[in-house]
Amino acid sequence: AQTVTQSQPEMSVQEAETVTLSCTYDTSESDYYLFWYKQPPSRQMILVIRQEAYKQQNATENRFSVNFQKAAKSFSLKISDSQLGDAAMYFCAYRSLTTSGTYKYIFGTGTRLKVLA
Amino acid sequence: GAGVSQSPRYKVAKRGQDVALRCDPISGHVSLFWYQQALGQGPEFLTYFQNEAQLDKSGLPSDRFFAERPEGSVSTLKIQRTQKEDSAVYLCASSLFGGRASETQYFGPGTRLLVL
């Protein structure tokens, strides 16, 4: 079974600085998707960035980028020029193809990011 | 609608009561997912619908949990004879097509269930 591990329960970053959130996963599949989701205190999950496993190029979305190391099964999120609005829980997620042919996410336990003014 | 909505936002139930949680997905979205998020944890998959068909219910923790989407739009998650361990936030998500791995899921705000 696939697993997703986020080993940093909480991280802090100064406003305008850069922070990296770690995520490792375990799978025997060769093709899959990885995601980072943001969950602000209002609890509505928002997609931050996604990575297709068969693409070697790391995904980038404005201030957010990933470092995808497929062999190491590592998928970290880098937030540049951190803003107060980045404060939230961040979840790493793996998109699994189940035997039933449908897709479900497997989430990590999350990292709470605090942004200090 | 503009986004996924869920109701009620908060529900307090006495142990043994039945509860029903509603999800209104984005109009036209084919796929609908339910997740359970315990305090301090990430969401855990419960069940998946493609239109009105429930294609995956492998995450439902017991036969007390039942979900339906009879007309392929609104979905209801029902929990019978609630137990304290059912206390969690229940999240609903929808996506446009039928299960493409690349699709973005759009999440609702969740229903926080507290069983006393």
C-alpha cells in the first residue's frame, strides 16, 4: 500500500524568506501524480501544485516550486518570498490508481506553516 | 455554483444518533469524493462516485457509513448509530471528469461532526 510521510509537523519562516516543506512517499507504481494542497484555517483545501511522476522537470507555479526526486521518492515544496497569506496547513498527497479503476488521494499528516512578520 | 458547498458546517450528535451530511458539488462535475479528516491528521478517503454510480467505497470504516448520490449531483453521507470515534471533519470534493489522475479536486469547507 502507498504511504505518504511528512516529517515536519510545524515550520516557521520569516516574511519574504524561503522555506522548504518535506514529503516522502512509498509506492511500487511507476506512474502517479503528486500534489501539494494548502488548507487555511477556514478548512477549504486548495491545490497549490501538482507533479506528474513521468515528467522529470520540476513543476513551478509562481512562488511555489517542487523538488521531485523519483528514485528517492521525495517531493518537497519550496515557497519563495513567503507571504503572511501562506500561513496554513500544507498536505502532500499521492494520487493512486486503485484496483477498482478509480483514483483516490493518499494524504500525509500535514505541516503547519507559520509566517512571521 | 461557485464552489463545493457542504451542510451543515457543524453538527453535534449524541452517541447512537443517526446523522446525514450533505455535499453540493460544482455544477456539472462528474466525480465526487468523500473524505474523513480526524483532528491533526490528513484527510482519509471514504468513497468515490462517478455520476450516480458509487465506484469505490473501500474507505468506509464500517457498515454504519452509507453514501448516496441518486441523481448524480448532490450527495449525502449518512452515519448510523454514531460513535465517539466518528468525530471528525468530513470533506467532500468534486472534479470535472470521471477519475482522470491529472484532475484537480475542488474541496468543500467540510462538516465538523462532534459525537458526545
